[in-house]
Amino acid sequence: MTVTTTDLEAWLGHPWDGDGPFGGAEWAVADLMARRAGVDDPILIWLAALAVWAQRCGHACVDLAQVDGLIKDECARAGLEWEPPATPSMGEMRAALEGADSVVRLIDGVGPGSVEEAVADVRPLVLWCELLYTQRQFVNERLVAGRIADLASSGVLDLEPLGGTIVDEFLPVAEDSTDAAANEAARSVLRSGFTVLTGGPGTGKTYTLTRALLAFLMAAEAADTEVSVAVVAPTGKAATRAGEMLATFVSELGDDVRISEAVRMQLAGVVPSTIHRLLGSTHHLRTRFAHDGSRPLPHDLIIVDETSMVDLQLMARLLEAVKVGGRVLLVGDAGQLESVESGAVLRDLTDRPGVLAGRIHELQVVHRLAGEDNPIADLAPALRGGDVTTAMSFLTAGHAEITFVDVDDGAVPAPAVIDGVVATYAEVVTAARSTAPADHAQALRLLGGTRVLCGARRGPLGVHQWNDAIDTRLGIRSFDPVAVGRAVLITVNSPRIRLVNGDIGVVVNTVDGVRVAFPAPGGASVRYLSPAELPDHERAYAMTVHKSQGSEYADSVLVILPQSGSPLLTRELVYTAVTRAKSHVTLVGSSRAFAEALENPSIRVSGLDTMIVGEARAPS
């Protein structure tokens, strides 16, 4: 059935009435298509709005063959109970797009055309085979694919002949070759312009990253070549963690005689930053930066940590700024939640590792210290792989480190499930009411060791509900932002006061009045800010799983699962939440919801891997 003007109005509704899935952004696009481009075909206007809506839902594009499924899934994800009008057939959609040459660029065949063509053609829609993009999304994905292919095939200085033995010393391969990926990844960094390192918790991503960096610096020194290195992450909190990771590594090296003082100083001088800060701001624009293709970054090696959190647009801006002859190492856990913005670049690359043969390296062996037994680390691969039977066996095996509170589906868990958490948080409040800095440091340590994670923000199983419940149990006024004992989560980067998105503090008493305490660099002391100095923040005794990503691991984590049928209930959500825990995890939800999550991997529509297929060359 053809979409009519009446149907279109039902889809768009009014930008503020909330009847349909489309909001103000889609309404504005439809209006521009009609008024400025002179488009009067309701199907074409609807498709333009759909492309924008899909991007807001996290997809790079719309697969015309899967439109009905996309609409159903995303409406469910948004909790929208709405009966959509009839969608057009594939033939009707293609006819509308093919008949609008003034606003639609048509590309048939496997090849998506050159990057230059993608940038130069400013028509607002691009149809590549059956994938419909907005022009900006197509340019971003085309640029990422092109730059990855260029980096993978570029003739960088091959440092492997000089650095291979160094890699073998610091990342030796086991005799049975069960864990060769770390060695191979480091060697790839030495010889190639593009490398991906992925793996779950405990598989040694940090261990491999630091030693690959060391091998690169030592090999460059042996080649008498000066090199510059940058380590970046998508968030300020993740960048801070990367800095702590490097500082620990430098300290562990001690006086190793194999490492020259020059290399040691260079390694110690690497200061991780956010990707945004590395690229540099340009007149406060959010989508353009000081460094781009015409003003590339000076670094010879750029390492990106927590890559799963990097969205398509930011990855495009970073890769276009890599200089000729530069190298990129992407590091992350492809099983974790993707960025809240559109795209899932790391997952696209790792889902089809053959696309970049020899450059995608997955660490699969979980390493432990002698005598260490951590069933959480054993549970993680089952969660990551969607193995419901194995994962459920861990939940019910009686491990001291794993507690499963099985509740009726959709039921609000009994207040007793947070008794242990509340006991710890009560100690935080007691310490916060003291005026002694040592007590405030203890409050921060206790708070940092415990997490309550929810999939949803609102509703009976959401963050707001559980923060209210915890506040009530602790005797904290929920709507008093400066109540002593309040835990606060910073939600923006604020370089002026040295706080980043994800930092957690506690409102405390001091001899000078109420202040907010944060860990000082190094964690050895406390620094204080007045409540008036705080940037945007929210309550932090309970937080979303997304907010926890990129932060330090907690000793104990309590996870509140959404109910079955919730669009938030995905494999990646459960995996990310559970793997935030070091020593103990409590999972609260129904068996049905848990199984449903593992059977429901997050899917984002993309053409990135297909774009790379025709360009990437296997290493020689």
C-alpha cells in the first residue's frame, strides 16, 4: 500500500505531541524537503524522515529490505505503543528514490564510490544498493572505510625486523600457541598502519597495549627514527584510566636494563586525552576540529582505548586526521555496549575479521594469578557469546562471587536485595558527616568499590526509582542536591576544575562548611569543591550501565535487569554490567529476562564492513 499524505502526517504527527515515533528533527527534515527541495512525493519525504530517525536510533543507515523490522524494534525500544500506518513496498520505495535525482544520489554495485565523490555530492540522501543514508552519515561511513583501507595497505616503515625480538621478550608466545594473539597484535603494530586488539575482561588487553607501545618505541629507537605517540579514549574518565594504566606500567618496569632512559622518558611522557581534546576545538563546533585531512595530527602512532564507545562520526574525524605514514591501534571489547550515538565501528570490524585479515586480533585466554579463582571471568565469555545454558549454570552453581536473585518477571524486587549495598553506603554517609579528610577519603573508597547498575533510567526498575529507595534508606533528602552523604556523578567534561564526565564525588562536611569531595590525582588524598562549582551532575548511588562503561571496575556490583520484552534488554547490556565487577556480582531479575537478553544481541544497521571488503588488502 502506498504511503499517502494522511499516512505521512500520522507518522510525523506534531513535533511535540509524541503520538508517533518521529519528533522535531524528522518534522524539520520533512518540512525542508517539501519547502526548499520542492518534493511533493509523501513516500520520499517519509524516507528522508526515516533516515534521520534511524540515525537518532543509533543506525548508520536504513536497510530498505528490513524497514518493517526496524520500525517495530525501535518503537519497542522507545516504549512506544503505537500502531503505524502501512509502510510502502520495496518497489514503491525504490521508485520514489530513483525518481528524485535532485535530492538522492543513487549508487549501484559493490563499490560505494570514492571518498572524494561522497564529500563532493551534497544531495541530502544516498541510496547504495538497498542501504539508505543521509549524506552526512554516508560520508562518515565512507571516510572510515576508506581511511581504514588506506592505513591497512599503506607502506609504513616496517619496524618488525628490529622490534620482533623485543615483542617476543615482552609478549612471549606459549609453547602450545594458545595465546599468540597478543604477540601477533604487537607485531602488527610494528609492520602495519592499522591494527585492532579486542577481547573480554581478564584477557590482557591492557597488558598487550602497554607492551606493544613499548616495543614500538624501542624499535623506533633501534631504527634511529624519532616518533610521536598519542593515547586517547572517547571519554574523560576512560582517558584518566588509561593514564593510570600507563603510569602503573612505567612503575612496574623499574630499572629494566633492556630499556634506555630515552624510551623510558618518552613512555612516561605519554599523557592520554580524550579524542576531542587531541583533535582540538574549532570555534566551539561539535562536528569539526582543528585537525583534519588538511591539517593532520603529528603522531606516528595513535592508540584508541575503549573503542567500543566511539561513534561513527567521531571515528571519521579521528581517522581523517591521521597523517600519511601514521599508524592506528584500536583497542576495546567488542562485546560491550556501543556508543550512545550512531554506529558501532569496533563491532562492525570484529564481526567480520576476514575483512582485514591479519590485522584483527582477539585475545581469548583469561589470565589469572596463581591460585586465583574468579568465576565472574569464566561467566563473561558465556555472556559475550550468548550461551544461555552455560551462563545460567554459573548463576545457579552457588559461587560465592555470583549471586542471582530470581524474581517474577516484571515484579519490583524486594527492598532486601539492596540491604548489603545500603550497609556499605551507610558507611559512606557516616564518613561524609565527619569533618576529617581521612574519613572523606574512606567514603570515596567505599563508594568506588560498590555499584548499583540499572538498564533503564525511569520506571520501577530504573535508576531514579532505586536512587530514591537508597536515599530513603540512608535518610538523605532526594531533592536536596547538597545533602551531606549525597553521591554525585559528573556528566560533562570540565577542564577548568579538572573534572571529567564519569567522575564521582561525595557531599561532605568540612570545617569550612559543606563541600564536595573527589579523589585527588593518584588517589592518595582528597580535593574539595564548593557545591556552586559543580558542573552538570546527577545522583550516583545507582547509575545506568552506560554511565558505568569506561570507569574503574568495582569490587561489588548489583545489577537490576529490565523486565522481559524491554528493548533495553540486550546481550551487551548484561555483559557490560556483569564485567564491571571484580570480586562479586549480584544479578537481580527474572530467569526469562536473563535468557532473553543473551538471545538478543544489539544490532545496528551499517554498510561499513561491505565498504571495506572491496578495498582492504591482506598483509604481505
